[in-house]
Amino acid sequence: MIQYAAIVLFVLGLYGLVINRNLIKMIVSLNVMEIGLNLFIISIGFVYDGVAPIITSTNTVGAVLFVDPLPQALVLTAIVIGVGTTALALAIAKGFYTRYNTYDLSKAEEDL
Amino acid sequence: MSAVLLIAIPLLAAFLSILSKKIAPYLLLAAALFNLVIMFFLPEGFVVIGGFIEPLGINLLFDTYAKIALFLVDGLILVITILNLKAYGKFATVLLLALASLNGLVLTNDLFNLFVFLEIAGIASYLISSSNRKPGHTFHYLVLGAVGSSLYLFGLIILYAMFGTLNMVDLIDKIILNGNYGNLVLPFVLMFIGLGVEAKLLPFNSWVKGVLGKSNTMSGPMIASVYAGAIAFAFGRLINNLFQFQGTLLTVVLVILFLGIVLGEAMAFAATKVRELLLFSDVAQASIIALLFVNGIVIWAVYLIIANAISKLVMFLVINKAAHDTGTDDMNDLQGLFSKNILVGITFTVVALSIIGMPLFAGFVIKLSFLSQLAQSGQIAAIAIILLASLVEGIYFVRLLVKLWYKGDKEVSVNYNLSFKVVFIIVALGLLVFGTYRAPLDKLDNSIDTVAEVINNG
Amino acid sequence: MKLKNLLALFVALLLSLSIILALSNNTLFPSFGNVDLNDRVSGEYLDQTNIDDVGAANIVTAIVVAYRGFDTLGEVTVLFVSALGVALLLGSSAKQKRLELDFKPNFMLRVGSRALFGIILLVGLYIILHGHLTPGGGFPGGTMIASAILLLYLADDRFRAKIKGFKILEGVAGSLYVIIGLLGLLLATYFLQNFLPSGTLGDLLSAGIIPIIYILIGLKVGSEISGIIDNFLTEEESA
């Protein structure tokens, strides 16, 4: 089921963050984790036999069942926040490469 | 006049400040001053946003707890700005956004809104830490912060699926009606871990050593005192009202906090660099504050947050300026720092003695009061651990002070501006005054957090 | 695969299993699809009087801009601070030129991309303007505008957009959003309250301030992401 798949994606993203030491791979794992989370949030709002929550001449309030619109609004915000974080992480990675000439966190000359 | 101006005006100033780099620092000063002044004129209570009453819309809660928190946060940001205007002028927009988001974090009554403000504050904090010019540490901080926020969102969504609302007061009402705590363990654990990353609780605080260990006079005070204070206030409100830990979860949380206190003090004891000593002491204090909130001792936790924030402000300013001028913060290399700067040395000593809890200083009053309240609830383990921690604290702080006062072989000369010295004197005097005259502290009590009152009245 | 990684993978799968088990044992957590909207606050969002009050046919837009407009303001700020951060980290006050890449685009690519640019821009603008009637709105539309700019950057290695103009657009759009909120505080009673008439459901000019806010968001997002793209694809001019 989709909720199980979303949770597995989320945990796989966390796993990727833990084992990788390459900056770009860590950013990709972070994105996988966020995708899993967003999928989970959307799946909370599903209603069987529901349609998209847009009022048209055929889909009025009494006539059809709608899916939950609130998780969709939350996911909109979460996706944009994920984009912002990824952009910043990539900029830091570029600065890291300019300074240490590698993308590997463990090879930097800082005492991490 | 509505409390939302505390968030809207700094935000407007931030959007306008990128149009002109020159006036940006002055916009920052104006916004911080505006926030401090307007708080005297704002009415207390709930503030509705957008005209949609809860739980349809979002609302803010402006009560005494929030007022105290915001006075502390806005005042500290104003002080840090004035001290760093020349050196870090290009971070003015970032500081404006930090100001707006930390205000929003403390004021909000909606859990998803808290997530959004947590993210804004987090990204501003990554940028502030990038002023240390250590991209590896900043990246580590970013990854941990992003994971923490995602875990918080995960827990929040499970709560929404269970109860159907995102408003904090509404949610607590529904939780009380529905009993069964076993269902709430997973979301509460996730939210606790999520906020614990930013609040420096062990074991999620591996970013602290890198970011604060190499900080400068702007990033050190901002992250160690301003952010620590604001996150502690928001975290405290959630622990006290929403989480209400019970049973096995309570034991697990208490173990995590005890470990945080013990390990924090142990690592501070073993540190040779002064900044590491200070940041591990900060970690231990954060765990003590969380412990007090878990036990419901709200007012003394608030006083401890305030005392810790202003103490860490002074200590980080002193040491970071010294590190900036001499290039090192190793205890042995800074020997005799105070033999040339007697005034700075005296204020630093006052602040350090207050943290240890010596009589005559505010730290002693606070420590005595919360220990006696813990004794009243029979929390012997907590008292034993805090006393042990205070002993260790005393040893390493006194050792540090001895090193810094008595000259070694090298000449250490650091110059502190007049503005720095004025700040140090005011803080030291404050700690002295409230240590001897404690009547104003006793006027407020646990009821400053009005969420519980609102829920009881229906 | 190394033993340490295998162990970590095993722990990760165990973690996901325990979360799934905890959620299925949770009596209050509804199983997939079996949700009654009247238990949740969404039941009131889908109430006919509330829909006529706000005036937007797309309920998700109504939530994003009207009911939870404060969150959207925060989200716009997140993108703003990220773009600011990228500019702080990668930008410099020295003169900048395009990054030297190995791939050199040819004439066909350069001309063809300009034709596509107009079409993508139009689609983006359409999606922004109809945010209250169809799925989409300011965020996807703004991103489409930025992707059109990215197309020009990728197809032509001498192209640079007018970044100064984007910065001004960004600042002005953001300030206007907060000023509309403050106008709501002055003219109505609450911050971000709707002070324009809601109109008829389904018209292009309906739903009060929602279309205006979405246009501002679309412009802001478009200019911010274009700024980020420019910061990544330029470097200092080595004199």
C-alpha cells in the first residue's frame, strides 16, 4: 500500500544520509527522504471514491465526495521548503568543493 | 494594533532591505527597536489571522509567557546588531528574517505554522553559521536541521490524521477527550526528536561542536543565546501543554535528558578550548531547562532560560573577540587575558559564578528555587544529577577563571570596545541585583503560560 | 556491500517496520481511504457557505491563500531566504561572467530555444492567473517561468538575464504581499483578511485578493529561482 511505500522511502532516505559521505549523495538522500514524507502526507488525505476538491458545474458540494484538501495544501508548502533547503545545500557544497577540491566530507581538513 | 505586527514589520523590512545594501543594517536596527517598543502597547490574548476563527484559520497567542520570551529575543538581537554593525553588515537581511521567524515561533498557536517558522529560523541560522567560513560544519548542521524538521512534520501529520485539527488548543482539547496515551507515543517521540535537534539535546546535537566551536562575535551569540532561548521557549510550551509525558515515554525522555546533563558537563570538563567548554555547558543547560519543563516547573525554567541566554551572550562575546584577535581559543594560550582587561574579567567572573550557582548571584536564586520545587515533587534522581553537574561545573569554571586571570609566559592583549564593555556591565549588574533582591522574581508563577487556563475554561 | 552498510540497511528496514506496526495498532489513525471528512476541519472548508464566502472554486487554493495564508507568507519567506543564502555564498561584488562548460551549444539550439521560451512563459502565466479555478497557482507557474529562463541559460552559453531587475522584482513583490496583509489589518480588522468582493464562483475575476496574491507569488518565485540559477552558472571574471 502506498502509505507503507512512503514510510519505507522515508527511512531509506535516512539510511542514505547515514552511510554516505559524499556531499552530493547526501543531498540526493535528503530529497528522497522528503519525497517519502510528502507522499505520506498526501496519502493521509485520500478518501475512497473521492474526486479532486474543485467546484465545477457537475461537482458541487452535495453531489460528490471530495478528497481532503488540507494535506495537499501542507504538501505544497513542504515541497517549496524542500526546494529552498536543497538549493542552499548545493551552494554550500559548491563552496566546499572550491575550498577543499573534493566532495567527500571525511577528507576535509576540518575536525568534524 | 495587533501582535501580528511583531512578525509582519520585520518581514516587510527584510523584503525591502535587499533593494539597497547600504540602508539594510539601519532597517534591522529600526525593526528590532520597533518590536521592543510596540510590545508595551499590544493587548494580550489570541490574535486571529485572516478573519477565519480557529480551527479554520491560524491564530497567535500573546500572553505573559510570550511577552517575556519576545522581550528577551528582540532585546538580544538588538544588542548583537549594535555590536556587530560594522563587521557583519551584509548579514542584515538574514538577521531581520531571524528576528521575524523567532518571534513567529514563540507566538504561534498552530502546529504547522510552527513548522514553517522553524524552517525559516533554521535556514537563517545555517546562513549565520556560514559566516564562520567552515562549509563542512554548516553542511552537517543543515542536514541535521532538515532531518529534524522532517521528523517533526511526520509526527504532526500523524496527529492530524488522528484528530483532524492543526490548532494547538483545539488539539489538546481533543486529546483530553480521547484518553488513550499509547496511541500518542509515536507522534510525540517524532516531534520531540525533531525539536530536540535544534534545542541541542543529546544525542542529536553533533552539529553544536562544529558550528559554535569555530564561531565569531555574531554567530556565536546568535546561535548560543538567541536561538537557544527562542527554541527553548517554544519547546517548553509544547512540552508543558501538548506532550504531557507519561509512563514509559516519560522514563525514556528523562533518561535522554539525564544523559544530556551528565555527558554535557563531562565533555565540558574535558575540553581544552574555551569555546568547546562553553558550548558543552550550553548543551547541559538546555537539557536542564527541558527537564524543568517536563516536571511542570514553568516559571523557574523561564528564569533559567533568561539567565542562561544573557550569560552565554557575555561569555561568547568575550571569548570570540579574544579568539578573533589572537587567533586561538586554547585555554593555555589565553592565559592572563584578564590581567590587562580588568573590567571585562570582573564581569566574566560574575557571569561564570552565576552559572555555577554561587550565592549573591541570580543563578543561585534560580537554582535553589527549582531544586526545592523538584524536591517537593519527589524527583530525587533529578536533584542528585543536577547537584553532581553543578559540582563538575564549579570545578571547570573555576579552573578556567584561574587560567584566564593569572599570566602565563605569553603576552595576551585583546582590545574590547566601549560598547562591548557597556553590555557586559549591564548583564553583570542585572545578575547581581536579582541575586540579592528576589522579590520581583517571585511575583510571577507557573500561570504565565495561559494555554492550560484556556483549555480548562473550555 | 560492506558489513557496516548492510547492518545500517537492516536497522533502517526494522525501523520502517516498527513505524508501520505502530501506525496500524493506533486505534485513532484511520486506514488508507476510510476517512470521514466531517471529523476533520476539512468538513468546514467544503461547506457551501464558506465556499461562497471565499469565492474560489479550487478549495486547495482557498486553503493555501485564504484560510492558511500566513503559512504561505512563511513559505515565500523560506524561498526568499534560500535565494538570499545562495547569493551570499556564491555571489560576489566583482564582475561576473558565465561559467565555462565543456558543451558548446550550436546555432539551431540557440534559436529554437527562444521560440520555446515564449510558449513556456505563456503556459506559466496561464497557470498563475487561473490558480483559483484550476489546479496550479503561483508556485508551479512561477517555477515554469524560471524553467523557461533556465532553458535560455542552457541553450546559449553567452546568455545572462538582467539580475538587477529580478532582485528589484523580488523585493517589491514580497513587500506588496505583506502590504496587502497590512491593508487587511487597516481596512478590515485582521491581517490578510479579504477586503475585495468575492464575485461569482467560477469567474476569472473572483475570489477577492486571491488572484492578486497568486500573481505576486508567481513573480516572486520566478525571479528568485532565476536568481539561484544565475548564481550557480556564473563565476568571477578573472581579470
